[in-house]
Amino acid sequence: MGANAGRPFEVRSHALVGATVNLELWRPPANVIVAGDTFVVTAGCDKSFTRCKLFANAVNFRGFPNMPGNDVVSRVV
């Protein structure tokens, strides 16, 4: 609820400081967030191998973290 109702925002980082959770957003909200505004945070994943390793979930990563990029393929030896 509040002036930003219905607008999605991506969380850049979060930190637990004592009993308070600090959220940093990638972009500032269109309207000021005031006391009493409510929101829902949905956990997600940035789909990076680094994040999977951080959560001890590298074995379930469904990508190719060690595959060389185009610069390696087109390099003349």
C-alpha cells in the first residue's frame, strides 16, 4: 500500500543490522516511501554461478560457468 502500490522494484542488496533489515534498490521509487507503507519482497536469483556457489548450490547450476567466450574462440594462435 502507499503511493508506489503496484510498482515493482528490484532489490540491489540487503543487510540485517540488529533487528532492522536495510534494503537498497537499483532505482529510486517514483514516490517517497513513508512510514506505514507496506510491501512484499519476493526472493529471486540473479542466475550467476557466483551466487550459486555463495549458497553452496553450485552443483545445481544449470549453465556453463567455465565455457570460454567469443574472444577465445576467434583468437589466432
